[in-house]
Amino acid sequence: MSLTLNLNPREFLREAWQQQPRLIRGAFSHFNDLIEPEILAGLALEEGVDSRVIENHDNTWNVIHGPFESYEEFGEEGWTLLVQSVNEWIPEVQQLIAPFRFLPDWRIDDVMISFATENGGVGPHLDQYDVFIIQGLGRRHWQVGARVANANEHCPHPDLKQLADEFEPIIDAVLEPGDMLYIPAGCPHNGIALEPSLNYSVGFRAPNAAELGASVADTLSQLNDVKLPRYRDAEQDDFGSAFVVDAKQLAHAREFLLQSWQQLDLDHALLLVMSQSKRPLPQPEGTMTPDELMALAQSDDTLLIRTPGARILLGPTLDMLYSNGEAWPIDQNLLPFARFLGEFWNDVSLAEIADHLANKKAATLCCDLINAGVIDVVSQQD
């Protein structure tokens, strides 16, 4: 199946991205589901898979977290199974991200898939991230409103937050397979399944200032070559009462923080944070060497694959490659291979990139990324 997105990226970015919801009919022509409901349900039985079921019976809401043993107790209608990061478990689902790579890779969060029985849904709510929702199997009735500020929210269940007030929909439509909704962060929405249905949600993370700042600060504290300044009091002969923090002390502490941030290499720290995967990457059992890699590249039987969930980024100066919170220096001879690594999404034969790997630095970088779990080599004969 071709996952060609029927969308003009430039027009979309200019007119809709993070501005207003949009309904795109036939976003994916002749869309075929990337996973069967039974496979999704089976995935939610496994340890380590983030899943939950949300029930609504007679307006009584309940949330049950996986892993599950069975689904018989939930009945025939009024419930939804949601599974996070399905792209990291099912290679076919990982391919659904590719059509959205007109947006930065570091912003991609995951692909969540939900299976809803008739009348299933999670209630009217807000998300603090941008999301594309693609309709698969079945039909679902969606209502989406314009962005709201200071919305009243309540929790009908401790693990479920919903809007307390009704909202005025600016999109009110039934989605058919292949249709897609784009919903910016902060826009209220509600979807109710009209029949058993699948929805694919491609989410884009949007950390708030505190979350991003905390991640950068934590990264800086772990860099051995970064000497973080320590606070020192301003010179004065009287601090006043010991239990009072006066305006001068606050101003001095605030200035210390601001000057310290400005003196540090925040770009490097930010790129390390941006390259971090959402979940720990699977680690290889052994260690790959350049000689072993070159030997594998002599045949067409070995594929180089990108680990689902891994981010491979280049900084603006193109002299460093970042992935999974680590960094590798890049020189001009290595830059073409680094660009290839950042761009490639579909599996590629090692033989096809043998010319790249003939560069010892490229082979070493490739092995480093394999040994870090960012990419992998797989034999087609297995």
C-alpha cells in the first residue's frame, strides 16, 4: 500500500499548522489498515506495552491499564482500547510517520492506535500536543472546536481528564477510511465510534518551558566537559534578617541563572535533548566492528534498518550528528554519509551503501550507531 499523503505541505504549514483544525478528506487514498484489531489487542497483552481501556457505560467512566488478559469483561460496546507507540512494535506502523517528515523529526512523539467498539470514545478533551488522526477501519463521528484558553476541565475518573463545558464545533463530520483530522494543541475535540473502528494518531510532542528547561539542565549536569558555575553572594556588609530573602538577593540569584544560561553551550545541550528517544532503544546483544560490517556489505542479504523511535539529527553547523542523547563529530568527508543516515527511513541493503562504508570513519560511525541501538543490521535469510 502506498502511504502517499494528499496534502500540500507548504500550504498546510502556512495556513493550518498550530493555527486551526483541518479536515482532509481522502488524505490517504485507498487506505488499508496497517494492523488488525486482533493484533492490536494482542499487543496490549504484553508487558512493557503502554495501553489502557476507557469505558463509558451510562455516562460512568472507567479506565483500566494494561497489560490485559482478555477483553470479555468490557462487553460489546462503549469502550476503547488505546495503545501508545505502536510504531516501535510494528514496522508497518512506523512507516506511517514518513509522510509527515515535512515536520521536524525531533518533534515526532509516536503513533498511538485506538480500537473503539460502537459508541466508544474518551470524551471531550484537550491535548497538549499536535496530532493527525487518520481513520482506518469503520467510521467515527468527530467534533472539533477552535483553540480555547483557560478551559474548565474535570476528572470523571482519576486517570481521565475531560472538558467540563460544552464547546462549539467548527468541524462536525463522520470520518471514513483514509480521512484525516489535524488538531492543534489546545483545540477541544470528541470522537465517538459509530461502529467498530480503528484510528491512527500521529502525535508531535510540545514540551512546556519547564519540561524542556529541566531536560537541558539535566543534560548539562551530566556533561563532563562542561563546568557549571556555582552561586556566589553579592558583596554586601549586611544581609538583614536571616529568614528574609530580600529583593536584592532575589535579583542576584535571578541574574546568576540568566547569565549562566547565556554562557553555556545551550545549542549542544538542546540538540542532545532533541535527539533523545521517547523510550529506551533496544540494545544489541553483541558489538559490531567496522571489519565485520564491511564483510556483511559484500552481499545483498543484509539490510540496514532504522530502529523505530530513534532520532538522528544534524545540527545547524553540520559538524555533529546527534542521536539518543549522544553526539558524534562530523567532518566534510563524513557529511554525505551523515546526511544519508538522517534521511533514510526505509530499509536499505548494506551493499547499496558499500561506497559510503569504504570510508573508515563512516564505517566506524555506522558501527557506533548500531552498538547504541539507533540502527541495526538484519539478515534477509533469517
